[in-house]
Amino acid sequence: MDMHLSPDAAVFHAVLARLSPDDRARVDATAAPAAKKAAEAAPHWDFEMPAKAVDALLDADASDDVRRGLVAAWALQLPDRAAAMRLPAEVMALYPYWIEQLAAFLDKAEGEYVFDHWSKDVRFTLALSVPGAKSQVIDLSSPVGPGQIVKHVRDGWGLTPLFRYLATGAKREPWLEVHTESRWLRGFNEDGWNEAWATAAELCRARPELAGMIGSSWFYDPPLTEISPRLAHLRLNPLNGGAFMVHQGPAPIHTERAATASASRKALIDSGEYTARSWLMIWPRKELIAWADRRKAG
């Protein structure tokens, strides 16, 4: 994957060229140590931790132009970084698309760097998250501790996840974790999600140390099978492929996200007929790879 002479690389160089001399000096001085700090923070359960680690290293008055400059600098290094990781072909094939999207975003970006975007761009350009499909990235090192499983059981949601968790090797880590990229939603459909699961399976196949794949979202909530049938595949396809679900509970952020883009869902929430709840989807590596093999076989 060579983008050094591509239009995308020209955009990243242009982002750096637009910086003031002081901001460019900050980027040059910070890029390497910030990348190290971000990588050290990556295994935390909070996917924003790498970006927070970089922010802690920056001066308090560092601008969002500096943050965009760091992302551009890391993007220029990304081809070599990804190549050195010996990633599956399925992942490598997605990089040109994702790099093109990032370049287009940075080319027009100004003003506030939304923290969710900054967090995802830090992870992506440092290869802490890799492309999974056209709307999903996959974190390479996420934990699944017993606390959530115990809470699920204690709150009366059933014993099955405990037995499944123990069968996976309990504290075995790390896990892959999927995230949706809200800026690029052309792959937010059943085919796109199946591609993301399949990409995760190839990562697991290539890396025996991985325990499997996880995802956390309101769209794994069981009532949505009836409330929003078009989203049912998000829960049912993993379940049918051998995944299991752990209840995490309601929160304002889940209510906000579930009410977005659906007037009927918002009406049910506003009336009190539906409370959005987040669930943790856990897909152990053996079952995930077997599902991907069946998918390939047709």
C-alpha cells in the first residue's frame, strides 16, 4: 500500500503546511512521544483513552489545528506502520478507502475538532484501530472483565453469559472491539456489518492470542427486533453465529442515540413505552471463525 505520491498524501502535507511555525514545531516535537503514549493507553476499555493521553501531553493551549496536524503527520506514516503489522489481506484492502475518507475530512476541516472524531482519528492513524468495513473500525486490544458478567447475573438477566464467559477462558484477553464511524455510514447495513464481522474473524485467525470480538451498543437491545426490524440483523446475526449478550443498562447517551434518525423510536422513548438499554455483544473466536467459514462456503 503506497500512498506517498497519492492525492491523499498531498492533502496531509497541505494540512501540515497550513500550520503556523509555532504549531508546526509543536507537531514535530510531539508526534513521536504522543504516539507512544497513545499506544500505551490503547488496551483500556475506554476507546477514547489514546486521544486523552495525547491531550495530556499537549500544552493546555494547544489548538485543534495542532491536533489535525498530528493526525496528518501520523497518516503519512500509516502505510509503513500497517505494513509492519502483517495484517490480513481483508484489512489491508480497506485502507485506501479509509485513507481517502480521512484526507477528504481533513482537507475541509476547520474550527472545532469534535472529540469523537479526534479520538477515532488518533486510533486509526496510529493503527490502534484498523478498518473492518466501510463504516466500522476494529480496535485491536480491548478488555472484557468479569465485572459486567457478574452484574448481568446479579441484576437478574440470566446465567447463560456467565457459563459462556467461563467457557471462553474467562480472563483471556485481548478482544477485538467494533466501532461505527458516524462520518461514513455507507456501510451501515447488513452487508456492511457482516463484512466487519468477517474481517474480525480474519484478524482472529491471524492472531491466535485474540479471544474474539466484542461490541457495545443500544442497537443490540432485544426490543428493537420488533420496534426497528431493519436493525434486527445487528443483534440476530451475531447471536445466530454463536455470540452472546451481556446487559449493560440504560443511560442518557443510549437514549439520545436510539432516538436519533427514527421518529417512531423517539416517540416510544418520549412516551415512556421504551427505554433504550446498552448490551455488550461477545463473540468468542472459535464461534466467530466458524461463522466466517460458513459464510465463505455460501
